Amino acid sequence: MRAEQVTESVAYHGEGPVWSPSWGGLRFVDMLAGDVLSLAADGSIARHSVGSDIAAVVRPRQGGGAVIGIERGFALENADGSISALPPVWNDSSIRMNEGACDPDGRFYCGSMAYDQEEGASALYRLDPDGSVHTILTGVTVSNGLDWSPDGRLAYYNDTATKQVALFDYDRDAGLTGRRTFVRIADEDGRPDGLTADSAGGVWVALNGGGRVHRYTADGVLDQVVEVPTPQVTACTLGGSELTELYITTSQEGMEPGSDPLAGALFRVTVPVPGKPVLAFAG
């Protein structure tokens, strides 16, 4: 399959797409600009600042608005669109938030990375509905894609530097346990970045540097490849009225200005297996 272009190059570093009827469709982030972007039905883009240098990832809140990963922690978008930053999780200016998702019990996870990608310098955190923050994983290098299986019993996770997608068992009380390898990514295919799981338990993985998205079955077998006409593919999500539109974000970070006019554009392809409704934050 080959993805079609939806927008012009609207982001320097597009990331974190998510589809939610609660906010009328697709949102994603221009991460290093600190902006949340919304896709309108006519293909136009609205841009909103989160009041931080970094907008890592955005997810809907059950009561309206959104929860957002920002440079050193979390923020809440209220139903009226105003942004309330929560206390910083850390003060080290060399580390920032990068990517995350909500679990089936309404808790929001977001993982970090060092600006220089120092090995093992970062972590995965969880924000609970009561506002408390918990450290879930340490020794992380570039915390990236995270999602849960349709039955909520498994979680898939990318620490990009490991060149693999990890699989965890999930339970509300025990959390993420039993870490093991789901699939390994060959060097020539790119680096595992964002991911999303579909309604059949398949996992779509954005391959940064590879210009493609792979779908792996619940057994870890590669069965679909989406080609994207720009190499720095960052993340993907399933949306549209039937949840069969795979939206794909891309980046122009590190490229010479004007060298790739498609870098930073949003892409889309229709896929045979629908997604599942986005998991929302209960806070």
C-alpha cells in the first residue's frame, strides 16, 4: 500500500496523531514547536499552543478537553480550551517528554528522552486521575509508541534505541509486567517510532528513516507494508468514521531546509482492519 498526502508540510516534527469524536476528528502535534494541530474536514489545519516548548502527545479526557505531555511533565486542556500545566516531574533541562498513551483504566503514560539521546537517561511515567505521578520504567533511551491490545491484557511499547517492539502483560494493579520482545526491526527497515494497535490485535509501527509503516499480526508476523514518500515517518493512528483510515505523521527534523517538500506533511491510507476507539484519560 502507498499512503496519500493529506496536507502540505505543516509540521517541523509531526508526531502523536490521535482520532477522537470528542474533539471532532484528528489531532496531532508539531512537537518541537509546542503546538497541537487539528485537521478540519476540508483539509485545513488549526494550530494551538500548549504553552510549552514541547507538545509531546495529546489524548482526550473523559469529561472533555485533553491531557497533554509537555516538556518536563503534564498539562490539562480544559473543556473551554484553556491549558493548565501540572507541576514539573523533573527539572533537568537536558531531558524532555516524547510520546505516550492512556491505559484501559484511564491513566496516562508518557515517556521521556534526552535531547542528545543519551542511552538509558530517561523513563516512562504514569499520570493518574488524582494527579499523582508514578515512574513505570527506568533506563529508557527514547521512549516512543505505546498502545494496548483490544482486550486490554497486553501492551506494546517502543524504546526506539532497542530496535524492537516490546510486549508486556497488563493488569490494573500489577501494571506492566513480563517484558519480552514482540518483533525485532531490521536496520534497513528503519527505527521503531510511534505505534497503534487495531481491533484484531494487529500492531502498526511507524519506521523512522525507513519511509514506511509495518503491520504485524497479533503473533508478530509482518503482513502489511505502507510506503510513505518521505523517510522520517514518526507515528500513526487509525481514524475516520469507520476507523479504517491510517493517518501517518512525518518530520523534517535534521533535514536541509527545502530538501524534501513532503517532510512534515500528514499522510493517509485506507486499511482493511479497523482500529479501536482511543483510550481516554479519566482525570
